[in-house]
Amino acid sequence: MQDGQPCFTLTAKEGARSDSIRLKAVVVSDDATNPAAPVWSVVFDPARPQPISAASCVAYGRVPDGATIIQSAKPLTPNKVYDVYLNGRSTDPSDSTQGYAAKFCLVADAAGVQRVMPVERGSRAWDEGVCR
């Protein structure tokens, strides 16, 4: 979380694979709709893709330098499953990875503070689209 909003990045494992990932776009979608409906998306100037590492992130609803809004941010609903896709490539030509995808929910902790909860493949939340 960054300033009360989810902040998207690479996992430590993905970050360790390559320190030269350049983002082309970030898309967050509502997983409950079919097809999934974008709730926020930005694209980066192809001539200036955004570098990202496991130590940096792109905050939901904020437009990074060099990015253009495609879909303005809609409010995120707690306990609802969302998809995030980081469209990015390594500058290493031997790495064929085209992007990184994950699912998440916003859930309140015991103090009522919102936090991001990753949704794992095969979990109840993954199957039902709701975090409980």
C-alpha cells in the first residue's frame, strides 16, 4: 500500500530474475465481470518505458511520469477480487517474458486499515471472486 492505495510491483523472485524490466502498461480489472472490466489503466510512451524493480511500485490511480491514462481510476471495493497486469519486458533479449499478472483484494485488518491481500490460484477467493 502507498498512501492508502495498492501499489503494484514485481515479486522478489521476478525482480531477482532481471533488474532491467521496463513497463509498457498497467491494467487493473474487475475480476467479477465477464469479460473483466478495466477499473484503471495507464500506458507508457513506447520510447520511454518505465523501469520497475521489486523495490519500486506503481500506485493505483496515480499517473507515473511518462504515462497516459487509458481508464481513470474507479473506487476499489473491499473484499472484491481484482486482476492486475503489468505489461513489461526485460531489456535482456534472452528473457521472453511479456508481462506479470496477479489477483488481489483489499481487506481491512483488525484496526480497520485497508491492506492488499494477494489471491492465490486455487484459493476460495480465486474461485468465488470474493475475499472473506
